[in-house]
Amino acid sequence: MPTISQAISEGARRLNASGVTEERRTAGLLLSNVAGIDRTQLLTRLEERIDEAQYRAYLALIERRAAGEPLQYITGHQEFYSLDFVVTPDVLIPRPETEFLVERVIKLVEESKKETPLIVDVGTGSGCIAVAVATQLPGARLIATDVSRAALEVARSNAERHYVAERIEFLAGDLLEPLAGLKLEGSVDVIASNPPYVNEGRPELIQREVRDWEPPEALFAGADGLEFYRRLLAYSLRYLKPEGYVVFEIGYTQLDPISDIIAASSWQLVDVTRDLQGIPRTLTVRTPSRIR
């Protein structure tokens, strides 16, 4: 049987042949997963040999990744906001750019000095937004909605994993429909969402791993990719407090068309959060009190 070093090299070779980037790091992570130790520990034992059963299991994972399956679905984990999240094919894999949205929500609440704000995470998926916000705002009450009950189960498990489940209510349904009947009209401080925003007619615009493996309902949003934004803004008016906020992630080409939607409405564009490359990632809009 090969040594750990030899196994990593063989895995990296197979991944490279399939066009997978960061092949050596990926091979090391997959071997760590099989061995049940973290990658740092693995790299201190490079000359040790692995047994036949582990090697077969490892090569099976290599083949899955070589076929395009995302690493996070194979290992079942993804780090987000310095927290470890369980992920399954039922949920979108959390991305680093969504951390800008979390930061914006936290800042809005801190600036408002509200001790017990009500925050709604629409389309929660893995629960990464709601859970990350809850860990940073111990006085906040959160509601997380999703059309997928399977996704809600993943989100609930992540909330339990990070000890915030008692402050997050998980509700199944489209957009804000789960709030109907809860007497929350005019009660929400912040609505947050990382919505689907890919043009249904242009699936080639996204990577193979995303297009072929992640849940389509979390990716695609109508013929122009803007349908979710139109619906979210329309439904949010009912539940937000006067001058409440909606914070949402956008696609990298969507700033202008979404700005046009906002300009034609009663919403006020508060700011645009850009990443370190200057790409617009998150928009914050406010409901002016005059429309109440």
C-alpha cells in the first residue's frame, strides 16, 4: 500500500487529468476525510502507509470529485464566517461573498442599537446567514424560510450545531408566505436573502460543478434572473417596520438592472457593498416611512 504522500500524489494526478484545480490540496482534504483526521495532522504523517480499505475509499472519493461533484458535498462540510456548516446536495454551498451580506446585517442592527431585533432570512438554504447572524447578535430573534423542507432540516441541524436553534424559527414556504397569520405585519427590522439570480436561459454562465450539482431552485430566477428580486421587494413591504431594511446579494452583472427596479419603486437604495475587487455583492434598501 502507498504512503500518505504517494496517495496524495496519485489522487492529485487523477484530479489534474480531469481538469480539477487545486488538485493536491483537494486530494489531501479527501484523504483527511477518509482517515478521520484534519489535513494538518495528515501532513505530519506523510511517510506512513495507509491500509487497503482506506485507499480504496479514498480513490472512490477522488473519482467522485473528478466527475465534477463539489468537494463540499463529498465531505459534507463548508466553512462560512469562521463556522463549520454541514452541507448536502439539498442546499446551496455557502460562498465567501455571502459573508458581506452577514456583515451588513450585523452592522445595521448594531447601528440601530436595537437589543431584540427581528430578522428574517428568506431562502435560508444551509442556514448560513441566519446562523452566522445569530451567533453575533445574541439578542436577535430570527425567522428562516425556505421552499425546501429538506433544506430546512439542514439549516436546523446547523443552528443546533452552533447553539442558536432556540432563537431561530424555521418555516417552510415561498418567500415571506410562511409569515402569513403570525401577526408580524410591520414588525420586521431586517429581511436578508441570498436569492437565486441566474438567468434560466443562460445556464452555461455558471460552472459545471454548480450547474450540474447544486439545487436549481437556489440558482435560477426567471428569464432575466431578476424575478426573485421583484417578488421579494413587493412582499417585503407588508412585514417591515417603517424604514426597515432589505439586504440581498446580487449577481456580478445585476447592479444596473436591479437599481432600475429600485428606482421605479418606493424603495430607497441605501448602499452597495463591493468586494476587494470592486465587484458589487450586496445591496441594502430601505422602506421610507412615508409609504406607511
